[in-house]
Amino acid sequence: MKFNLSIIIFFVITGLTSCKKYLDVSDELAGGLTSTDQVFQNPAYTRRWYANVMSGVADYSAIIGANGIGNPWTGMSDEIATGYGDVANYNISPKNSLNSSFQRWELLYQLIRQANIFLEKAKPIPASGTDADMLNDVEFKMLKSNVLFMRAYYHYLLFEQYGPIPIVTASLEPTANLDLPRQSVDEVVAFINKELTDVIPSLPQTAITDELYLANPTKGVALAVKAKLWMYAASPLLNGGYQPALGVANKDGKKLFPVKDQTKWNKAMAATKELISFAEQGNYELYKAYTNNVLDPEKSVYDLFQVYNKEIIWATAKNGWGGMDGDLLDRRSTPRSEPNGLGNTAVLQELVDDFYMKDGLPINNSGFLPASPLYTETGKSSYNGVNVSNMWINREPRFYNTVFFAGRKWHVTNREINFYKGSPNDRSGQSTVSGYMLYKRFNRKVHKTSPGVAAVFRPSIVFRLAEFYLLYAEALNEVEPGNADVLKYTNLVRERAGLPNLQLLNPALAGNQELQREAIRRESRVELCTEGQRYFDVRRWMIAEQSSGKDKQGGNFYGMNMDGDATTFFQRTLVQQRVFETKQYLYPIPYNELEKSKLLVQNPGW
């Protein structure tokens, strides 16, 4: 199943309504219309305005050349090195509020304003004269409900990036600036939670199966946003753990960040459980593929991202990977020795090392699980008829679906791919800096070998059920670590990947809050890698600042030796030295917004 073309238009047409600054009037008014009142007298213009309001859904497939509602986040965390200027520059040099790219602020407040204008002025429009077009009550109510949801969702995306933000529920005069004080964390959470709760009854109450409407928000989508909202509210970053933030106050003295409140984990647990209960009523399920009636983990973890399926809670019609033309992820994930390939989206060694072995154990003792006896870095063994480094042998299915490594055969031409000095894919030009390429979400039918397949549509997933199994396990572990569901839902994700249950590998883990916490975090790291969540997770957990160790976001990052020959290539080699400063736990409000405002205050350290 795929998105109908009308849904692509539904989400990405900006039509006449794109606005340049937060308080500019829309371009509708430059097209011969003199007021928004005229826009909302016309069904076609009203739908175009609506389409623009809906255009800000995050596109986590957009890893390359992304903006703040794309997915630059995977290149800004310990997952990949993109070789792409803005992302690379963010990682290697100190930032300030003037030069931090990937801001969501201006774009999302533009869309919030557009949503508020729609809510204030849009109305049903009867057919008139010879014009049979109309906006009837049923369609209008659907549009209004979706706009209400999107206004809450945009506030959520801002909250995720900046913490406390201004809440905007009315259109401001075009001559005004967004000169509003920030609301506290607790006020923002209460607002978004109420908005979502209020709109849920008017959204579709079950998962949508009609391909004309797959991209629409539903009750499940709203429950997913609520669940993630409360996970942020309960986590240390926004729940009293970020000491530099506790003194941040508006200019009237109002404090913006709360002291720790352990009961927020109960609310996060309830919110994630509500979504899971909804899923278990036949709405969503983990995607599983079978071969000869037996679970096929390799096929499961590949097909999950290739077709619309019941694990997906929300996906958009946007498609940031795009295909083999231009500067898109498919092309950047194709070796340079293949037609039109660039091969320069590089997986970091740190992520490579965090995948499990096929026995379900890590390569090194993790504390919650012992090291696997299957792992060795020395020597070579056969993989699909080619001798490759033993460090890539006997790994779990998610590893092979995510990491393309030296010596592996390319699936189209069956050609052995290498990256050492002098090979067709070495660093002379645009190529991987780490000796690994990203393989996850790549479609293996896409290639430029004649006759070629330039692009294949895949849904761009915003939320999927596996993430919420892990979020529920995390929240429950903070409230009731002895509850068997903590490991039940973590193990469901592992089972789909073909791995044994955690307590079978270490019985002492069951009920141990600290060990379960580490296990859940590691599972999230692997299961959700490069999907745009790792960047935010290590920040909400407040574990990003260490300069060494498994979760560091600054310091030295490694890959293979791209300057080595066929023998010395396999030495771990420094790829990039990155900067992470305490202030980077939250994003800075853009400097130009602070300059225009008398009321906005900045996040700590910026």
C-alpha cells in the first residue's frame, strides 16, 4: 500500500500560503486578495491554506540537507557522519545562538499563526452560482480537527527542542512581533496535553486504512504525541535534573524550569500505556515477516521501512531519501563504484559496536549483560562467500540491515565493495569517512545499473509501535521496576529482531531498576538508530556530556582506517573530534528572535 498522490499534495503543497516571517501576511494576499476573509470565502483557497498548515510534519527520512523538521539529528549524535556541511560544522565547533542551524522556531511559529488564522476565520462554504465547489460541514469539521491537532503538535516540536516556549493560541496583528514571554515547562505540558485530549474525540478513532487518508492524524497519533510529551516532562532534563536551567526566569521573575517531581513518571507511564492499550485493540502491531511460516528477523527489520504496515502509527507522504538522483540518501548510501553512487553517509564505529551479536549479547560486558563469546576483532571469516573482518561476523539482523561494511557484496551487482586506499570507494572524493555506509531504510531495488530504478516510495515514519513499547518499559521501570511488563515489552522488540529475552541471558537483570534502565536505553539505541530520536534521548536522559564512554556526544569518534591498505584498513581510526558543551542539552532560541523581543529570555549558557 502507498500514499495516494492526493495525500502527497495534501501534505506538501504550500500553494499560495507560504509566509516568509512569523507575522507577514500570507502570500495568498499578494495574489489579488486583499484580506484573509476573502481566502476563507473560497473552498479551494481554504483547502490550500489548510494544506500549508499541515506541511510541518517532521520528516525523519530527510537526513541529508535537512532543516529543523527534517532529521539532521542523526548526524548530530553518535550515529553517523554525514559529510554534510552544516551538520558537520555543528559537531566540530562551539555554537552560539547566532550560528546554530536547524532551528524550528521561525518555521513552526509561522505555521502556528496560519493555524490560528484558520481556526478564527475558516467556516463551511456553500456552493454558489455556477460554482459547484463547496466546503460542507463534514469536511470542515475534519479540517478543523486536524488543524487543532497540528497546532498542539507544533508546540510539542518546539518544546522538544527548546523546553519552555511561548504558547500562541490567537493570530497576532501583522505589524506585531512574536514578543511573548515563555511559559513554564509545566504550563507548556499542561497546554499541549489538554489540546490533544480535547481534540481526540473528533479525530478518527481507529487506525486509518483508506490510502487516501493515511497521512491524517488519528486518535493513535494524538496518543503518541501525548506519550512522548510526558516522557520529556518526566525525564531529568526537564524535570529538575538540569541544574543550570533551574535559575532561568522570565524578566518578571517567573521561573521556567521545575524542580524534580517523581510523580511525572506515573503520568508518563499512564500516557504510554494508554497508547499501547489502544494499539492492542487491533489498531497497531509489531511488523513481522515470515518465511515458510517461520519468523524471519532479517526480512522483518528490512521490510518494516519499505511498506506501509500496522506498526506505523503515523507516517507522512514526504520522502527525504528520494532516490538515486540529486543529493539524497539513496544516492549517498550507494558505493562510489556503482553508477551515480556517492557512498558518503558514514556509520560511526560507536554505533557499530553497540549492535548485539546473534546470541543477543553485546560485544563487550555492558553491566546488564556479559560479553558475547562469539565476538572477536582479529582475523577474517566468510560472509556470503567473501572473507570479511570477524568483527562483523555473527552479528544480529539489525546490524546487517543498518551497516554496510568493507568486503560485503553490493546487492545489485554482487560486486565486493571495499574502502581501503586505492579501492574504488576510498576517500579520494566524496566517500564514507568511517569505512562504513548507512544501509538502513535504503531500498534494495533502487539503483542506476541499466535499466535502473531511480526511486521507490517508502513511508516516512514519524511514530511506530516499537518506540512506544520501549518508552512504556522505560516509564514503568521508573515507577515499578518489579513489574514484569518492563521486560515483556522490551523483549517483544528483541524477539522481532531474532534475539533471546534479556532475563534468559541474565536472570539477575529482572526487577533491577538500574540494569533494566541500561538495557532499555541500549535497546532504544539499536532499534531506533538513525530515525531521529537518539539526539533527543541522550539529552533528556542527561548522559550526553561525558567525553568518553558509550553515550558520549563529544570527544573522539572512530571508524576504520580509510588511509590504510587492504591490511591496515581494519585499524580503529579517529574520524572526527566533536564538541559537546553543557549548554547543548537545550537548543538556543535564535539570536535574531531575542533581538526583536523585550520579553524572551534565552536558554542557559547561550
